[in-house]
Amino acid sequence: MRFDIITIFPNIFSSYLGEGIIKRAQAKKLVKINIHNLRDYTKDKRKTVDDRPYGGGFGMVLMVEPIYQAVKDIKKRLRVKGSKSASGRRKVILLSAKGKRFNQSMAQRFSKLDQLILICGRYEGIDERVAKYIADEEISVGDYILTGGELPAMNIVDTVTRLVSGVIAKGSLKEESFSQEKYIEYPHYTRPESVKINGRKRKVPKIILSGNHQKIEKWQEKHSKRSRS
């Protein structure tokens, strides 16, 4: 699985993507993550990536040409390296507040691909021609405004990477249940069995310590909580 992230702030990613499960997945060569500086695809000395919006308005808009050149170059490089990836096994994703909401079903679908190209927005917005003619899908990670698409890109890389075969034990993934796009999770406990919090002893429920897996599963099901869809 290959991720190619297009951004004007490439240094944002080094810390998060260099730790934990994502770091191990890269070390095992289960995933490959490439960060591309959008300014490298400009033609002027100032490496301009944005301009004033037509029709007036506040802020600056990311230009279509550098993004088009970046996506075209990334696709070309993959072909040159002899990858078996066909266009049907690749998706170009524009990260945008007005996009379709990202969810676990999308993550499952993306994990079956060979390549995801993620375009990170910034400033007031992105030239609409990117959404219409370059990206395959426009995706949002929630009903709120961020300063750019870098955090959503990391969100998607994290969510998809853990679903790639070999990254996480199948048993761990199996316990994560989804129903109608609502995440189901039960309470978790670990040692010590008893701990004093604010002057009172707080203990692990006895049934969790019983060793009776049938009863434990029923208890977990009863106490499961669902996230909002």
C-alpha cells in the first residue's frame, strides 16, 4: 500500500508518521508513505502555489496547475518503477471541508487499493477544478474547519494503514465491531485490580476477573457504547 501526500508543509508529517504502528508498518514494507512538497511543482522563482480568488473575497486560493503537475508526476513515477497499479487500484483524494464524510467503510475500501494520493488544502480553499477534474473523491473528516488538510491526511493514513494485511493482528481487528457506521466499544480494564482514586477504592468488575468468557462477552455486549455516526 502506497500513500502519496501533497502538501505545502511537508515537515508536519515526520513526527507522527515516524512513530508506533505506522513506523513499524513502513519498516516491514507493508506500506510506503511519500511526502511531496507542492512548491516543487511550481514554475516561478517564488514557488507560488496560491493566488487571489476570482470574483473577490477574503483569503488566497491554492492554484490548480501545481496540484495537477504533482499528481501527474506521482502517477508517472509509479508507472516508471514498473508497478502493477492500474488506475482502478488508485484513488486521488482531495481533503476538503465540503467533501463526503470519511468513515470506516471508506477506510476498508481504501485498504484494498495499491495507492492513495492525498491532496492537502490550505488557505481559503482550492481551485474547484481540482475537485472536478483531478481528484476521484472529495473527503472531509468532520463537520468542523481546520487550517489545512494535513491532519485529515494523517487521520486517513492511520485508519487505512491499520487495516492493511499484516499490520495488526487479525484478532485485534475482529474485536472492533461496526454496525450502521456506528463504532461499538466496551469498557477496558487492566492491572491493578484495585486502585484508590479521590480517596475511594475503584475495582475492576468481578465478572471481568471470573475467567468465564461467555459471561464476560455478555457483559461487554451489555456495556458497549456506540459513537455517533
